[in-house]
Amino acid sequence: MAEGPTTEYARRGQGAMLSKEVGADEAKVVRIEPEPPLTAEQIDEVEQKIGAGLIEEVIMVAEGERKLIDVMLENKVWEELEVKPTEGQWAYYERDRHTPGTQAR
């Protein structure tokens, strides 16, 4: 089996991507001034208010979501698919298809 992109669509942007100058996206990065450090009491108060665990865990989840946004923007997930899925390809994953009657209504 051949390695790398196998379709014209997959190869289309490969040249531009490979020739992209390292650090070219650096100019697009928004710089945010650092906030003053919080006291232990302030951190505890925030953790109690959000009720979502330690603030470090919340930050890790937020960073993961930000990375996901970058991937979604890169892949333009809102655009129509160029290759349409075959009929019934995603039927198993539709709601109430594989476990009928078990969902609360």
C-alpha cells in the first residue's frame, strides 16, 4: 500500500503546507498580557464557585478545547463534504438507533 495522500483532494494543499515558512503563523498569534497571580484563598474561592475540580484541571480541559478549535478551523468542518458518505454509513450512530426505547423522553 502506498504511503501518503492517495486522492487528489488530499494532495491538493500538501505543497503549500510543506513549503510554509516556519513561524509564519506567529504573526497571527494574539498576545495577552499576563494577569497578576492569585492568592491561595482566591484560587480556592474560584474552585468552589465553578464546582469543576481543581483549577489546573479546568485549565487543561480549556487548553484541549482550544487545540480542538484550531484543528476544526484548519479542517473547515463547517463546509460540505467533497466526498459524500454512502447511504446508511452513519445510521448506527444516530440517536435511538442501536438502543431503541432506552432514552428518556
